[in-house]
Amino acid sequence: MIKVVVCGASGRMGQTIGRMVNESSDLELVGGINLKPGSFFGVEIVESKNAESLLQRTRPDVLIDFTIAQAAVGNVKMAARNKVALVVGTTGFSGEQRAEMEQAIRGNVPAVISSNFSMGVNIFWQLLRDAGKLLKDYDIEVIEAHHRNKKDAPSGTAKTILQILDEEVGSRKKMYGREGMMERGNEIGVHVIRGGDIVGDHKVMFSKNFETIEISHRAYDRSVFATGALQAARWVAGKKPGIYGMNDVLNLGK
């Protein structure tokens, strides 16, 4: 059995992950970490200030983190100190925060870090790479939509989309929304929607005179992200120290 601790245990993703770990036959839920203590699925949730003692007491194999950037950095450093493998789905990191995490991880623990753990999104990214190679001279627009409570914008998934496009079509200026009188140039338009309980929609439009090609992914339930996170937890346990992505977990290309 692979023992798992979940950070952000009282949140929507934490609850979904905790439930699915608890229902799994090969994973064991041994604890949760959150701002306030409590319990979920028969195990203890400890306050963040007592998180390290939980790790030392339960000795988990993997810590799964879907929280906020500031909290995730501390959780990653704590897990690395205690030689606990990591699955990190938190987004919104600054460059300094990402560097701080990488320094803690390298040489100490294996970690799967991804802006999206949906298997469908990771295949979507792969398709986007192929499209980018073929559609370099098309106008490109990126549209993403999430629930009204999501704070970071554009989403981590959209930022990965933009990174892929830069790699495949060449670096272009990013235009975040448009307003007023302006002529379209060679920029990539980026449009962010926030409303209701939208789980996650991402679309890339490649447009030329008389035709448009669209590649899109829509998540209908958070369980798609949790399923990928659990697959990553199974994969990362026992791996050599280093930073991995879902492309490694799924055995996809770059």
C-alpha cells in the first residue's frame, strides 16, 4: 500500500482526492493538512503548524498538494526534509517560488509537478504541439474559463499552453484581452473567463482567411484531476529524486 497525505484536505480538490484515495485498493489515506484541524474519511486533518509532526508520525510515501502557491512552497520543503515524494497540482507560482521548490526537491525526493493532472489535458497539450508545428502562420487565440472562486489568471493550464506555443511557433507578444480601436498584429490573444462553477475549459483557435481550426478540452468534474493525481502518486513512489511531469507519468513525448 502507498501511504498518502493530502494538503488542502478541506478544500474541494482535497476532499475529492481524499475520497478517491480512501476508495482505492492500493492507496492508503493516512492524514490531511489544512488551516483548521478536523477529520476526513476516518483520518485526522491537522493544522498546518502541526504538519511536520504528522509526516513524522505517519511516515507517508507521497504528499499530494492542491493548495495555494505560498502554502505549497512550505509543504514542498517540509516533504523534501522528510523524504516524502510529492505530487503538486497547485498553480500560480512566481519564478522565485518555483526556484525555491526546485532547490528543495533536487537530490532529495521525486516530485511530479504539473499545472493540470487531467490525462485528457496532457494529451491536449501533445496535440497542441503537433498543431503548432503545422500552423505557424495562423493567428492564434487562447480562451480559458474557470469557476468564480479561482484567483490566478490566466490559469496554470493556459500558461502551459502559451509556453508550448512559444516553443512550437516562436515567441510572440501576448495580448491579454482587447479594448478600443486596434489592429491585430502577430500577437497571441489571451482571454480569461471567471463565473459560476465552471470546472475548467481551455481552447486554442488557429485562424486564417476562410478557416479556423480549434483544439479544446472541457473538464466536467474535478475527479478528472484527482484521477491523474492518484496515477501520479502511484508512479512517483520509489522513483529517483528529481522533478517530473505528467508526460513522464503517461509516457508521452515532450
